[in-house]
Amino acid sequence: METNTLWASVIGGITVWIVYLIGGVDELIRALTILMAIDLTLGVMVAWLIKDVDSRKAFKGLLKKTAMILMVVAAVQLDNATDSGDFMRNAMILFLIGMEGISMIENLGHLGIKVPRFLQNAFTQLKNDKEDKPKDGEDKPKDGEDK
């Protein structure tokens, strides 16, 4: 087997394995991946602008992105274990998209770019919707009650 064929086989196998673990590639995964790349790029731009480019901070950012992907893998496994379709996976991805959106808006602010209020509200609402939903068996707090 030629070296190029070997590397193509190894990379192809790893790619298929990752796609399986994240529950396939659909619009949500594409959106999350694109937003993660944009956020990472904006973070590097902010660091460069304020002259604080640091490989440790960049590595920490990559670790956070890896942890986010691992959370999607965990949600897929929970879906498989509970036979709940894609509910937990999709909820996790939407939460992470909201987090990425908020981070992008913060980075744009550091770059001096104003973001329309409706866009800020959309990402904040997406994040809050996923955090505030009661778990099965929990009652929603009544008005005036703390969570």
C-alpha cells in the first residue's frame, strides 16, 4: 500500500468515526462548526489587535472547542441509551450555537464593531431557552419563587 493511500485510509477512517460519534452531519453540525471557526478566528483577531497573541490562550480555546464537541458526543450517547431520537443532541448543539454566538458578539465588540440588538437577543435567547427548561419530573418555578 502506498503511503498516500495509507494516509487517506487513516484520515478517512478517523473522519467516519467522528461523524458517527457526533450523530452524523446535518445543518446543526454545519452551523456549529462554522460558528466555532468564526469565533476562533475572531478571538485571534482580537488578540492580535490588543497585541496579546499567546499560544497558550489559543490552545486553551482549542481545548474548549474540543470539549464542546465531546459534549455533543455525550448527548448522542444519551439519545442512543434512552431511545429519544435526536432530542438531547439537538438541544446540546443549539445551546452551544448560542454560546458561540454570544462569544462572537463579544469579540466583535472588542473589535469595535456594533452588533444589532436583535442579533444579540437571538443568541442570548437561544442560550437561555436551553438553560431554563425544567428537567423531567421538575416543576417550573412559580412567579416569585427562586429556581
